[in-house]
Amino acid sequence: MKRYFLPLLALVALASCNTDKKDPISQDEIEANIMGKWKIYTTNNIPVPTNECAVYTFEKGGTGTQTMSSQSDPVTGKDIWFVRKPMSYKITNNTLSTWWDHSSTDIEWLSTILDINADSMMMDQSRIFVNKQPQFDVPVSTWKRVTVDYAESIIGLWEGVSSVEGGYGDENHRWLFNPDGTYTYLNPTKDGGWEASPNTLNEYAVDGDFLACRWKADASSKMNREWWDIEMQGDSIMLWTGIRTNADGSFYTSSFKLRRVSPTRKEIEKYIVGKWITESTDNTPMLTNAKSVHTFLPNGIVEYTIASAGEHGGEWYNQLSLSYNLYGNFLVESGKDAYGNTIEPYRSHFNAINEKTMSVLSVVGKRMGDITLRRVSDDINYAEDIIGTWEGIASSNGEYGDYHHRWQYATDGSYQYMNWENDEWVPVATNKGQYMVDGNWMACRWTNTEGGMDYEWWDISIKNDTMRWDALRADATGKTFRAWFTMKRVKK
């Protein structure tokens, strides 16, 4: 029989385990200790190279998962990329049997557990069966319990600090890890910035303290892989180490040190609760009509306000309740509108956050790119202050009317637009105006003569009995300009 030195099963162990024969360990003792994550450590008292490692997670009810990455697996003849792949297991006396769920090949691993405790596990020489036929013998192996799981902690942007025998590339790079198992590898630019490498199919897997990566230089290239044991030092430093094999069979260790560039989840949670309005995209001021307001509540609800033309009369969400979740430093806002459509304002990485501003890299949603949002002070919310009748007193050249009008705002979100006719103020009957105010941002819409809807958007401020509207607009050529109105409250 061949000896299976492991990719497919990657058995974890400690070199310190005692190999002396002793009474078989009981099933009760195995069941009391086996729950949790285990990673291969040695076979025949020889350290297992990191590229041959795997992580097994044993759960209650005879189920579990396996994570590993291997090229040219001897059983299937294919590359292996198992990311918490479901498996089943059974313990009978001191015999452990595992098999892989939803696999096209019937693969079973039958082993004898010699010793187990809270930290380590030793297995006697075991055997792999393929379609019920014995195929490989696995050497005596030791396993090490993994008590951490960095699957969420790694999410975010990291920058290399130093490296030793780093393998592919060096420390002069950045890595952006997404929660969907993909990552972006960034190269430095001549002007001191960063740009995504041309690599394709960048994927990673973290299970416990084990990291596997794979990528292609381009679509036609062969797949590259790297494997690392990782360690987090606090929230801001990550260490990668890997046991590698020289051509003569000797070992060496490669390593990386990285620092976190993006804020941690703890930092985000400290500041995120409150009302925020979008200010710029890719360092370019955002047009007022493109803005949105996001009010993050402590209970995982975000109230989303936006207005734009489109299907079903356009987007008109006045503090629409959605849910938000943080995965490391990755934000997901999602929910349904009144028509059952999925709303996803942002799926984004946090670049920075403090008491006044937040910066996110939006990768999925209505707006893509680097988005900057400004906190709206808790004492600024003009939704009630605007209610009543206002009369224009001055304006820039607005695209809809001028300041010689009145606006009467009702509590139900409707408003009346009034003209001065025959020495009196006359409501425009066909207007059917609607408005909403969230913080210091207002959106209006009304029916036009063609039966469609026209929209306007303003940043507003109200002081005493004076209201000012300001907006950044763009003309047909894309040139931006400022529009404004001032008006006074009409008192009875």
C-alpha cells in the first residue's frame, strides 16, 4: 500500500504526544474532547508542511466540516479547494470514521484514536477507502486543537510590513479581503497610491488559524496557491508563517508581517450609530440629487432615505427600514421595498470612521467607489421645523420656477405650491407635490403636465423664521454650479 502523506485528509497533531502503547481510549473520552477545530501538526513526528495542512471541525450530531487546498490530489486526480466542506463522522469505541457529503466519489477515512485531551489528539496509522476499496495508509499523526477562528478578523485592508522568504511577491503590497472569499491584491504606484493587480480568480479561505489562497496571473495561466498559519496580535497586526520544503526535503520557514489599514469592527461599532449623509464619490463632491441619508440604529436597523426617478415612480424611500450587518469591517445594508424588490444601498469596506466622517469603499450597490459620508448632528432634523407655509424672498436661477412663490408643507408628506395671481396666493391644483426631509436633506417631487414626475433635491437649514436651500447641480455639459433659495415663514 502507498503511504498517504496527506493532502486530502491533513491530520493534525502534536509531536509531544506519547507513542507508548496503553489501554485503548474510551468512546466517552473521545466524545467529550473531539468537538471543535483540529489541524494536522505532525506525521511520524515530522512537522507537516503548511501546504499539506487541513482543518477539521467536529460538531454535535455527527456532522462537521473540512478546509484544505491541494493541487493534484491522488484520490480524485483534481485540484482540491474545500472551504468548510460538509462532512459526517461516526465514533465507535476508539475508531473514527469520516466521509464527505455531496461528493461524487465515495471517500472514507477510517482511523484509530490513540490519545486525546483538551489540546491534542494522536491517531494510529489509518486508511483511506475509495468506493469501499482500501487505497492509502496514513502515517501516525498528531493533531493540535485550534481555539481561534480568524475568518472574520481578516476581513478588511492590510498592508505588508516585512517578510522573510515570502514566496510570491514581497511585503510591498496590500491585500483587501472580502467576506465572500475573494480578495484583491494591490501593487504600489509611482505616485504613492495603490492599484489592483491584474490577477484573476483571487480566492482565499480562512478556517481557524489556517489561510489558503489561490489565483491566476491571467485567465490563461495556471493556478497559483499559497498556504499560511496566521496569528493576530491585537487588532492591528497579523503574522503569516509557513513551513516550506526544499528540493532536498529539508524544511524552512517563510513569514509575513502585515498591519491593518482599515478600521476594526470595534472602531466602527463605536461610531456608526447616528445619521449620516453622503458627501462625495472618489473625492468628487456629490450632486445634491445623488445624496442619500443613512440612520444607523443600535439594533441592526438602518433607515434609508433616497429619491430618484425611475420605475414605479422612481425611488422614494423615506427612512425605509432595512437591516445592516458588519462582517469584520465590511458593511451590508439590505432589505425589501414596498414592491418586494431587494434594496442594497451599500456593500462596502470601511476605509475610515470617526465622530464626524466615515469613508467606505462601495463594491456593490447604487453607487460604487470611495464614498465619504458626513455625520448629521443629532440636533439637526428639520422634518418638523419645515411644516407650515413659506414664501420665497431670493434665489439663484433655479430650473423650476423662482422665489416668487409659496410652499405649504403638511405633516402627511404633501405640499402645496402656490402662485401669486390676481392679488392672492393660488394653489397649483395639478401639482400633487410630495416631500420628505431627513436631517438637513430634502427631496421633492410633483406631477408635470405630461403626467410624469419631476424631482428637486436640497440641502436645507432653518434658523428662526428663515429657511435656506442649497444644492450642487450639473448642467447638460456636466459643469457643476450652485443653486439656492431663501424664504421666510408665513405667520397667520
